[in-house]
Amino acid sequence: MANRETWDLSRFARTLAYFDNLPLQKFLPCLSKMLLGSESPPNPDPSQALGTVLVVGASQGLGTVVAAALRSRYYPVRYLDSTQWQPETDLDSVQAVVYCAQEAAIALDDLLAAAGDRLGRNNYTTLFDFQYPTPNLAAVWGAVDDVVMGGVSESDFYLADSVGIFAGNVSTANSGGFASVRTRNFEPALDLSNYQGFRLRVRGDGQRYKFIARCEGRWDGAAYCYSFDTVPGEWREIEIPFTELIPVFRARTLTDAAPFDASRTHAVQLMLSKFEYDGALNPHFTPGHFELRVATLGTYGGATTAKLIWLGDATQAAAVRASGLPYCVLKLLPTATDLDALSELAIAALELPEACNQTASIGIAALQGTADWRSLFSQS
């Protein structure tokens, strides 16, 4: 038969193993180790992800505890101390700042002068920041190529040059013609219902790609797709309204499917395919090598949350409020000595819209026996 190549059964099995879809895999975990060389990686849990958080004063005391708590919640974290600080320090990827006043060696005025306009203009939330990756970020993504239907295309996702790179070779042999990378299912599913859509910053090769989101945890269920074009060598910001995601099953549109349910976002995916939808061909598709670079993947249109969290005494509270940034001032009283509780409070101040532009005095009573931070901020 023309245009036939040898199908790689072992790669097909590895794909299923990576996404925990081999028969009996849950009962025989040794299958994962045999096929992947290690146990299956854990499913990601970035359900609290706000984006990259800059912790000022993270080298000691409260700052160290705050940074550790953020990392445990899957936040990308950057640190800043006096040895790293320069007026031109790149803070473009930073979504919010936690300023631990007692530990900070950088003046608030200097930080605001450098970062204020950047933080103020960010109206989006970063879910994956490939410019400042966490150690396990690449392991969240795995290839799902046309090997799953007998094809021979092959792709990979890896970190290099401060970006994520989706690259490989697409072949139309064996009636194939697509390559993709997909996240393992989020556990729990992301609740993105407060946002308007997804946002990508990418640099492509002139081909048309698809962004895919899934609101069910099934391996081969309905997918919600959006096609976008790239310009060779040019960075583009792609905004994908939830309302424009097209429900499909294996590239066939589903006319009776419900709209995308952002409150149950189980996985996201990037794909290069020779097909558009319902048998139509991708007009900007070329078989062979491809490469799509991804700087960030996130959402836009969410509720306003604090960009600057101040943890300290009241000396700079007025300057924080006058910065023009969405803020939360947590004035620490002498009795506020529980560092673990304070770190959880700082994260709540980042996440809760109720904390935005609030000032609260924090003593032992506010930290004892409660995690009802919403109530605390509503009373401020």
C-alpha cells in the first residue's frame, strides 16, 4: 500500500502509559516503570495558580516560609534580594509581589519604580510560565501523536532558551498527519469560571495550530478547539474566548455538545494537524519539521486581585496604598508570630478578590483556629 510506514507499537504503549490509560495499569504500576523507565509522574495540581509571584525578602524568616508555601501550591516563585537587584531587573513575567518588610533588603520605592507599571497592566493570570519554570513543569506535558491511530508523526515538549518548545516531525504516512502535546489531567480540575478565556504567548513557524481544552477527564472524550495562525519568528499573544472554543470529537464538530465548562478544566493541549474540522484541510499546514515556542499559557478577564501584598508594620502602608496598584496591606502586630499561618494568609490575600485594596491588622486572634480569610477581609 502506498505511503505506508512501520507503526511503532512500543511508542503507542508509552503514550497510553504516560497518561495512565493502559489496561490494568492502575493495578499493575510496574507497567509504567517498564515502559517509561520510572513511575508515572504525578498529575498536576495547579488549581490555585495565580502566576509567577516575586517574594521580596525570601532569604530568611517569614519570607522563606512564604516562598515554601507558594511552591507547595504549585506557584512559580521568583526571589529578589539586594544581591540580585538592579534597576533594569526583568519583572515582566511577574504577576504579583509579596513584600516581607522585615526581611526585605530592597526599598519599596525602588521596587515600585521598577515594577509598578508592569504589575498594574497585567489583566491576566498565568497558569504555565515557561520563562521561569518550576522543576517538574516539563513532566506535566506528554506527546499524543497520530501513533494512537496508526500514524508515524512524532513530537516532544521540552524546556530550552527560557521557553517551552513543542517540536517534532509531522508525517501524513499511514493516513496520519497530526502531532500534539497534552497535560496530564489536573487534579482537581481547574475552576476557571471567573475568567473570559485562555491566553497564549507563542512564536511559531507560519503554520496553523490548535489550542484544545477538555472539561472532562476521559482520555478520548469531547475536546474544545480553537485554531490560530503563526508568523515565522514573530511572538504573538493569542486570546481565546471560552465562547469561541469549538466542541469536537476526533476533528468532527459536535452539534449537540454543551458549551465549554470552564469550571471543570481537566486538561489543555497544543496540536499541529493537517485537518481543520469535518474533513476540511488546514490551509497553513506543511508536513515535516515544525516548532512552536511557548512563553506563557494562562487566562484573561478574571476578577481583580491584589498585585502587591505588604507584610510588615504600618510605616509604609500609605506608600503601598498610594502606589496605584491593587494592594493588600497586612499590618503585623507583635503577637503575629505564627509564620505558617501568616504564609497561608499571604496566599489568601493573593487569591481572594475580597482582599483587594484592603488593610487589615493581624494579631494572634486573626491567626488562631480559622482559615476563613474571606471573613477577615470583609471585616477590614
